[in-house]
Amino acid sequence: MKIVVGHLYPDYLNIYADRGNIAVLARRASWRGHELEVRTVSVGAPVEPGEHDLLYVGGGQDREQALVAEDLVAKADGVRAAVDSGAALLAVCGGYQLMGRSYRDFHGGDLPGIGVFPLETVAGETRMIGDMLLECELEPGVARTLAGFENHAGRTKLDPGAEPLGRVVAGFGNDGESGFEGCRVGRAVGTYLHGPLLPRNPWFADWVLAQALAHRLGEPPVFEPLADDLEQQAHTVSASRARSRGGRR
Ligand code: GLN
């Protein structure tokens, strides 16, 4: 089956090579006999209804975020319609912030977001940097860990009752206080975990792929497991690095 990915602003939002996540999705899809077709959707191009099974947006610094924020507002109806009709979304760091309602940057400038996620972000005085570990329960009763790296000044506050992606085991997460990391609305997920996020969290790569396929099939498919020895080793190293930095900061 063909899985169509809309990659938003790869020319602006690609800090820490966040586009590497796409390479992981493409390879894992092809191992299952599916083909990932990646279409760039940058400044000036619309998000057409029904076109994409997955929208992906990476992270960037305040400067790059300011360059795309107005354009994203122009795409807001298309992005929201895609998510409402069951397309998956993965948004990382700067892209995650813009998928919330607003981002106040380090200099006090207000950037509009598009409100896919029920949250707001305000930059603080210090940056929250380092390896991070979280515990997620994306399916009821199935707890798994995600390991990655965060680097942000933004403090993200979820609206009351909003669903986080996970709970912080080690690191800062959304704001360094709440114990929450990321946000989930159905098949849409936002996170501060940067690339390489998916190479060291293969279960999550498969979850994202399954959500994209669910847009076509109605239900997420159950994949045969792959031999993820190297991926698991990467996860273990990353998780132990985060743990060695101590508990929640
Ligand atoms: N500019 C945002 C912040 O510092 C996002 C940074 C990023 O994507 N690494 O909060």
C-alpha cells in the first residue's frame, strides 16, 4: 500500500536532522511491503483535503519558526481537516509548538499557532537540554518507554484534561514542572523529542506508521515484529544516559 506523507517545511524546520525520522518510516514501511511517498509542503503550498495519510513537521529555532508561522496559519484549515478526517500527525519541538495555539518567543514576540493541540508555549530564561526518558501508554494497559533528546526554551502548558504523549521519567518534558511530555489528540502526536527519535524507539515508529495506514484502512494494522536488535541497543544506551542524569528535573 502507498502511504503519502506531507512533510511540512523540511527546508526550514529540520534541526538535529529531524528528517531522519522519515527515513526510518520509509524503511520500516518497505520491510512490511508498503511504500512511503514523501511530498514536500512548504511555504505557499496548500495542504489538500484527503491527500496525506501522515503530516510530519520537524523542529527549528525561533527564527525559522517566525519564518513559517504565518504560512502555517494559512494552511490551518487544511491541516485541521486532515487530522479531523483521521490522518496521522507527528510534530517535533518547534513544529509541535506551532501546532499548539501560540508561542511567545525568547524576545517576547508572539507567534500564532493553529491549535491542533490544546496548549500554549512561552519561552523561559533557560534552555531545557539533555537526554530524556518518558513512559507512554498509547494503548490502554500497554506501557512503553520513549528515549530521546530535548533542547528548548519554550515551556508548554497543556490545557486541563489534555492528553500528554507520556510522563517524564528523566528530563524536563513540556515545562520542567508538570511531569508531562508532548501531547496527543487521537492520531496526532507532538513531542519535544528530536531526531533521531524514531531510530531508537522502533515501537513508536511502528505506532506512527500504523496510524498513517489507519487513515486508509480504518483501523491500525498489527505488524509482524522486526528484528530490532540494533534499535533496541540504541534505545537502551539512550535510556540509560537519561537515567544517569537523575530523576525528573
Ligand atoms: N525555538 C523553540 C524553543 O527553543 C524550539 C527549539 C527547537 O525546535 N529545538 O523552545
